[in-house]
Amino acid sequence: MKIKLFKISVILSFFLAVLSSCSNEDFIDNYDRSSIENSKESLDKTIDPYLMIVVLRSPGPYKLSVIKLVRELTIYTGLKEAKALVDSAPSTLAITPIHNAYQMKWEFEQVGAEIELK
């Protein structure tokens, strides 16, 4: 009985969280688009000092290996998105903590890609 009540409370809290996030859509739609563009330009200035931007400068000679690695290391990236990121180099791959950024850089350099950390 306790387990069923717990499951019901978890489902109910998830439903309420989804419902409350839907009410913010009107605010997001009416938000000034120019401020979003300005925030993208000032990303380098306002980023947390413990985070780094990982930029793919060049895929190098092993493009297929780089595409596989992009799929593996970036969140929610399918094959099509990974190929588009690699083809459009230089492109931003991730904004990640410093230790993860250096790990990503090392892994990409192992397959011949050129990575820049900002």
C-alpha cells in the first residue's frame, strides 16, 4: 500500500511539474528576442569561470571518427546533428566544466581533430 501511494505521489508531482512549466510558455513567447541575441554575443563575458566552451576548429583527416565522438560526448546529438556540427566547423560543441573540457579536448585530439577551449 505504501509503495502504491509513493508511486502515485511521484506521478502526481511529475504531472504538476509539467503543468506548471506549461504556464510559462506565454512569458517565453512574449520575451524580447533582441535580448536573447544580445545574450548570445556576450556569452564569453558572462560565462561561469568554472565552465569552458569547447569549439571544434577542424575535424582533421578522420572525419567519421570525429562524428562518432561528437555523438558520444555531446548531449542529445543524433547522427544528422553531429554531421552538421562537424561540417560547419568551427562550431561550438559544448559548454562544460573545466575538467570535462580538457578530457573532451584530449579525446578529440586522439582522432586528429583540432579543438579550442575558451
